[in-house]
Amino acid sequence: MRPGYLAIETHTQRPGLVRFVLFDELPDPDPTGHGERRWRYIAGFNDSEAALMHTHDLLKRRLLDPDTHMYRASPERAIAAVESLGLKHRRIYLDANFDGQSQASIRALTEKYVGQRRAWATFFQTLGYIGIGLLLLNLLTFSIR
């Protein structure tokens, strides 16, 4: 467990791509100091590696380069994936250039990811109850004989 920061970076030469970067120390979010690269979002996590792993799980079909953590996704989708994680985190920085529509998109995608996670949890919980029911039925069937 390594506390740190998960940042989402975009590059002007690669539109439609985002990169996830882990830091031990808080990176400088100043957009003027990075040239073509731009921080779009930074969040602090108690376990930054777990945050990256869970984010990858949500966006794994969009992965382009596993070594650089490059994904074909919009910044809004990437931010929503991080925001939807069940891990305790704190938002440090969100790019001020996101307009109202982009922020609404982030909220909608976040709710979508949270809803999907809840649906899967309910599905597996139901399967567990069915399994326990079958075991009890089996136990009662063979113990009555």
C-alpha cells in the first residue's frame, strides 16, 4: 500500500488519448508550466497503485500502451472512472477549462460506472444466495431419508 497521487494527462499531439501517471509527491497542476502536456485531473489516494489497478479494470478495453498507461478515452471518461472508484480519495485538481457540459458528462459517466459496479455486486450476491439455497435444499433432501 503506497499513498500517492493519480493524475490524468493529455497531450496536444495526441487528441483522444489520456495517460495515467502515479506520483509520490503532489505534482504541479499549473497548466502553463507543461507546454504540450496538460494535467486534467489529480486525486490523492491512500493506495495509489490500487487506484490505478481499479481504474485500469474499468478502462481495460481502451488500453493502448500498458507501459505508459495510455488509453484511448476522453478526459471526461477517464476522470469519471477515477471518481467512481470505491476507494477513499480526495480530488486535488480538476482542469478549469471543463465547461458545464463536460462536468455534466463527468457526473453522468461516474453514475454509470457506479451503477454498473452495484449491478455486478447484486448479481453475484444473488448467485451466492442461490448457491446457499441449493446447498440447504440438498442437505434437507438427504437428511430426511
